[in-house]
Amino acid sequence: MNKNFDYRNKRVLIVDDQRAFQIMLKTMLINFGAKDVTHVGSAEDALKLCRHDSFDLLLVDYNLGSGINGRQLFEALKMDNLLPIHTVFFLVTGDNSKAIVLSAIQMTPDDYLMKPFSQNELNLRIQKAFNKKETLLPIYQAIKNDDFDQVMEECDNAIIYSSRYRNYCRLFKADLLIEKARYDEARIILEDFIEDHPHTQAQLLLGRVYCLEKKYQQAIPLLSDIVKHNPMILDGYDWLAQCFKEGGDTEKALEIVQRAIKHSHLSLDRQKLLAELALDTHMNAVAKEAFFAILMQTKNTIHQDPQHLINYVQSIILLAKNEGDQFKQGRLLQEISGLFHRSSQQHPYVEEEELLALEGYSLASIHNVKGNQVKAKNTLLKSNETYLTEPQITPEWLGPQLANLLIELEEFEFAERLKPYIRHTSTHSEKLLANISGEEDSKEIQFQHHNKLGIEAFSDGKLEVALEHFETALSIAPLNTGAALNKVQVCLALLVKVDRPWPEITKNISETFIALEDFPLSEQQSERKAELRKEFNIQRMQAKKRANS
């Protein structure tokens, strides 16, 4: 404990909706010597205070009743630049559920406290946080000044002169270099660090570098090992999923993100990635749940946006459109109607005219799914008349959806008028529209096309043609294990067909097995790989016998 630490010159803000806890915490701080302690019961009140005044220490409860929670308050304060660089921010909670704890840690406040805690523990943690903040203040000041060279210099100074935070600053420097896309420099720091200290955070950053450099065969084993031995490090799942996504194996990427969300569903970015992968793999029910989570998590926060609302509407439409059971389809469509019950109260962040237009679009979509195109057309044209006559004022988030539904309803002229003003600003929206209208991502189409032709050619005994298609499929999605195993199977069939050594094909099989070595496979894929390897070994032994006879 630092005997020179002085609470008397610290301005403290307590944010907690429980009056008893406010008083208890204030009493502790006064016992430490604090003279200036303010407390409020909501995040909204805290925001008002912070807009007009600054504090040295914020102690904020995670759960603050209705409205913004502590995590969202922290986000809002950072976004609005209301946290001075010297301020220490603590998240406090009595909820020890895994999802809440992991969500709070991922927000990277200065510290995180679980209730109940002792007066001594609070004092130690506060002093430790202030000591770290004071030591690293030159780095934070350089970041605030947007002086990257100075940031690097201050990191180097801390690495040399601060034994306590040396390793932290080495990793912090690597992280900043990654953000600047200076991957070579970051990789050198991290590889050197790991050689001295097999540190999980360093390994995670290195896996991230490999992923960003598209070195997936190096990234995947490293990140897989991290999540295997440290299942609570959720960033590991995110980057591992990103590797498989970029490599073309979206199903594997989806499975990995779902594993992460089982640990904690309270990450907006992770829910967005889940929604995107679910759409890519046509897991429409999963996509719908992800879009609902996004809508709920952004409510009353700095991230609330009409785009999240319309994405959720579209995800329901997509699911309903592919639902054969009319009862289930009806239940799904009722969910859309429920979104617009007391709509101005539910969605106060959307302008009234825009909200009415969205409601009309949604109702028209419901009629369209039910097969009543005439009613759909009338509803859409009436509710969106302003935007159809003045397309230049159509909201960005609504324009693509309007045009798409107009085309489905054969109102081509109205759709053409809208097109010059359409700006696709949401990947999710584009994918939803593509799936609703029956189109798919071109990369996915090309891969499935060649993989299917390869299977058909193999079934017909056209082995050379099959091999060509599987190789083309793998050039589009190089990490797709199914296509790789298909390729091996064709190559083995070619070896049997020619009944003689074929070095090029043998080399092709060996290289494919090596490439598959580091990739996690499903149980079925592992069994298939083992059977193919066994067959390959048998053929090589037979080839040796023939060569020696």
C-alpha cells in the first residue's frame, strides 16, 4: 500500500441505484480520507454530471435498473470524451454470472470489483489502479494528442524504466502497432516476448497478427490452443472464427462464435459476427436471435439505430418466408406486429414519419409473405408515399429494403427511382436482402457450384474433371475441409485407375494432408480423413511392392 497516497485531493463519483450501497461506499471512502464524494442513482444522471464536471475516480455499478447500465455508461463516457486521461473507472457488481463478469472485463475498465468486498480490498485496488494510471499517464497523453511517434517513445521509456509495468507496456505497444496495421513490427515484439514468457495475452495478439496477415495455418493452431486451455478468453474465439470465415469455412466459424456466446452473449460485435455467419450458412433462426440480441443490447445506448430494428424485421421475414408450417409462420409474423405496438415509446430514437414508413414496410412484407401481393402493394405505396415521390429524402437504412420489396411486388418504376439514392451502409442488410430475394454471396455461389460439379463428376467416374472442380472450389475457399477431403478422395481414385505411380498426384495428396493437419475437424471429418489416409498408405505400400518386384 502506498502510504503517500492521498484521498483528500480526489473527486469521487459513485453511481449505484441502491441507496444503501451508496451510503456504505461513501462511508468507506470517507474513512480513507476522501473529502469530495458525490453519488447518483442512474447512468443518465452520471452523464449529466460528467458533461459539466470531471472526477478522479468513478465507482459504477454494472446493473442500474432501467435505462443505461454501467457498461454502457462507460462506453458513452469514452465515446463523448468525458473521461479525462487521469480518471480511474471501476465497474462494480453483485451479479457473479459468467456473462456479466466476462462482459465487464472485455470493456477494459481500470478495474472490476465483485460485491461483497472489504474496505481493505477496495483501498488496495483503488491505490493500485491510480499507481498504474500515474505511471502510464505520458502514454495516455500522447494517445490523446494523436502523436503516434510519441506514444511509441513513451512505451519504450516505460519498458526501460518501469519494472512493474514493463511487460504490460510491451504488449500494449504491440497492440497499438496492430491497430496501425504495422504487423511486422508487432509480430517481432510478440514472438520475442513469447520466447521469454509463454504469456496467453501475447499469444492471443500474435494469433491476431497472423490472422490479419492471412497466415491462417499459423493462426488457427495457436488460437485453437488458447481457447482450449483458456475457454474464458473470448477474443480467442473471435479471431479463430475470423480465420475460418476468411478462409471460406463459414460453418466452422459459426460454430466457434456460438461457443463464445454460450460463455457470454453480451458482446455487440460478437452478436454482429454471429448474425453475419448465420446468414452466410442459411441458419436463419440463429440469425434472427442474433439480430434480436443486437436490438436489445443497443436499446437506450449510443449504439441504438433504426438499422438494427429493420435488420431484425428482415430476419423474421426471411425465416417466415422459408417456414412451411403456416401456424409457425403466423407466429413469426406476429412478432413483427408486436414491434410496433406503442412504437413511438418503444423506439423513440426513430423520427415519427420514418417509424410510420418502417411500420408500413413491415406490414407490407407480412402481406407479401402470406401471398397477398395486392394488399402488400397497397400498404407499401400508401405508407411510403413521401419517399416514393421524393426518393432523395429516403433514410439510408430504409432505401434498400423499399427497393427490394418494390421489385418483388413488380413495381419496377418506383424501384428504379429509388436506386440512385440507395447507399448500402450495412453488410447485414445486404446479406438479408440477398437471402430474402433468393440471391447469395457470389463467393459462396461459386464455391458451391464447383464443389457440386466435382461431386457429380466423381459419381460419373470423370475423375480428372472432378479434381479440376474441387481444386477450383478450394481456390475460392481454401480452408473448407469438406472440399479438401473430396479432393483427396478423387486423387486416390485416380491412383487406382492408372495402376502405376503418379508422383504429381501422390504429392498433391500429401500436401493436402499436411494442410489439414492443424485444422480442427468434426468427428465425422476426422473419421473420413483417417480412412482416406489409411487407403493412401495402403496404395503407397502396394506401389513399393510393385516397384521392387
